[in-house]
Amino acid sequence: MNTKKLRAMSGDRPTGPLHLGHYIGSLQNRLVLQRDYDLYVMVADVQALASNAGNPEVVQKNIFQVVLDYLAIGIDPKQSTIFIQSMIPEIAELTMYYLNLVTIAHLQRNPTIKEELKQKAFGESVPAGFLIHPVNQAADITIVNGQVVPVGQDQVPLIEQTVNIVRAFNRIYGETLIEPKAMVPTNEKAARLPGVDGKAKMSKSLGNAIYLSDSTDDITKKVMSMYTDPGHVRVSDPGKVEGNIVFAYLDIFDPNPTEVAELKTHYERGGLGDVTLKKRLNEILQNVIGPIRTRREQFEKDMPHVIDVLRNGTEKTRQVAAQTMARVREAMKINYF
């Protein structure tokens, strides 16, 4: 019997292998939420198809990679419900109804969508399915009556869009849907983990991410290639801490903040090399990712179990979605018989 009173719905919707930015962001909140909330975690294959319509094999492969990562970091099927987006047709139906409550201009102004459009460089060929992501996400959340939504700070505008849609629906059709609240990481430094190139947020599309499935060698290569201070040519040179990606990562992952503060002082006065810092960071990240990778490999050896987890979670979600849609149709007066 489920004794959890409040329901949470995953907000960030990764469409490929999870990276450190996901891990220290909303995923940490999900691990906390699953203990006390009825947590639903969606695998966003429909969203992935919006920009990979011609590559369904890639989408299928990436979806299972996401599930393996979820299980490896500790999303527990006994506490959480993991389901596949495309196998809940009620989400598509609800998305269609919500589209009548928003304008194209409003979607184009959404800060999250504007940033993602810039990254993906669609130009004039923006898929309509991509543009309506905020509406689709509103359906994802409300179909399971999500009350709390763990997201990264950059995803908050999408939750605000969901709230606007819920309010519009309730105003027109009567109080039917629940307004969700965003739950963002409390660690401001971890909110937008920069990529290893130092140019932007860590992202698969930008090729600057460290993945939870990366091998020991992959992690080492990425850490040793990290952007530091271009003016720090010799070890004896004074270096800049601000904008130095290695220090940005040490601030988040190093368990000894006092030592990190001392390293910053040493680096700024000179006499501390980048290689020394990178070796320290590499050891720390290996210790973070190593156990996750090991658990991931164990789950990967039993894919029938992984598929059962998805099947059971999807069936449970279908039951909840059917109940939600019954209320929605009644409110909209389209339950004809």
C-alpha cells in the first residue's frame, strides 16, 4: 500500500546518457523526493524524437542508456515509478487540449526554449514538435498530478509555463488541475555546471560533458583538457581563479573546502601548476563516478529486469493518466457517452 501523500514528477527530461550536470542538479533532489513523495520519473522519448525524427534507432538506444543511469544513481523502482513518455497516449491528448491555451509567440519567448534553439541551430527549420516542448511538459507533469517538480534553475521557465496553463484551464473549465511547484538545487554553484571547455553549461549537444558512464580513461582525458587560465603559462605565474573551470568543479565536488581555499590562494600568488590541480580533480571525479559506473554495468547485464521496471512503471502510470483524463474530459464537457 502506498502511504506517500504528495506526488512529485521529474522535471528535467534528458534524452541521452546522464552527465555530471544532471547528477548534481535535479537528480539529487529526486533521490531525496523518492523517500517521502510518490515520485514519477519519465523517460522522454517523444521529446528526443522532436530533434531526431529521422534517427529512431539512436533515440531507442539513448532511452535505455537514460534508464540505466537512473537506476545506477539510486532511483529505486520500489520507491519511484519510471515510465516511457510515448507509451502514455493520454499525454499526447492532453497536450493537444493545452495547445489551445497558449500562443506561438509566447512559446517563442520562453527563455529555456530560446536558449535551446540557439544551441541546436535549427535556423528557419524549427520542428513544431520542438517548439511545443513547454506545452508537452505541462501535460507530462499534470497527467500524474505532480505537485513538486525537481528541475535545474534553467528549467524553471518551463514550470512557470505549466503553472500558466493550469491556471488558464482551471479558469475556463473549473478547478480540475493541480498547480505544480519547482524544486531547484539549493547549491547555487551546482545549478549550472559549466562544460569542460568553460564556454557554456554542460550539455550533450555541445560535446563538453562528463558522463556518468564514462570510462576511467575518458574522465582523465576530459579533466586534463579542462579550460583553466590561458595566462597561467608557467607554474610560477600568478593564476586567475575566476572563470577557471577546474576550480569551479573543485568548489562543487571536493569534500575539503578549506584545502580548496588554500589552493586558490596558492594559485593566485603563483607556484601551483594546472596539472597538479587537474590530477586532484580527476581523482575526486573518479571516486564519484566509479561506483555509479559499476552499478550501471551490473544493471546492464540484466536488461530483462530493466525492461520489467519500465513495463511495470508504464502500466501504473497509464492507470493514473486515465483517471486524470476522465476528470479533464468531464470538465471540458467532451465526455459524450
